[in-house]
Amino acid sequence: MKNFLFIIVLFAIISNSCDKNSQVIVLKKKLTYVVSGTANDYWIQYVDENGNYKQTGSASNWEYEFKAKPEKYLYLSARNNKGTGTVKVEIFQGDKLLLSDVNEQPFGVAVQSGFVN
């Protein structure tokens, strides 16, 4: 019985490291990038789940969903390709809004960056 308790205590100590990514089991978080607004014509740049910078265009609202480990770098920007309208970028972690920016300027850019909690 003492050996069993010792193993449980040892496992608890090992898994409670200060660095979130050095734990025995690291759970990935669900993340969603969302671009919306009234312009409906955007040039989008973002960092994907592998850390690669990507670019795409969209003539409507845009969404990208992936999973990432804690402390992963996040980046999302969208440019309004029209002289009127707004552009809004949002980064959600699960159902919670993590980061957001809005730009109402003609040909304006909304940008957000941060890290997974």
C-alpha cells in the first residue's frame, strides 16, 4: 500500500511542473480565428497550428479552427480591401474570446497576436 501511495505522490510531483509544456501530459486547446465585418473583402495573414505564416483572401466572413499547446504564439491580421466598411479579427480559445481588434478605416487593417493560455 505504501508503494502505491509513493507512486501516486511521485506522479503528482512530476506532472506539476512550472512550465506548462514540460508536463507529462500536455492537453491541446481548441482555438478559432475569425475574420468578419461589413467590408466582405479581406486579405488575411495568420500563423497556423504548425507555426507557419499563411496568407489567403476571402470575399466573406472567414474562420479557421485548430488545436495548440499552451504558450503557442498566435497571430491574425486582416486588411479591408474596400474603401468602405469595417474589418474585425477575433481569436477564441474554446468558447472564450481571447483577443480582438476592429478597424473602421478605408483599407484598414485589424491585427492581434498573443499566446495560448
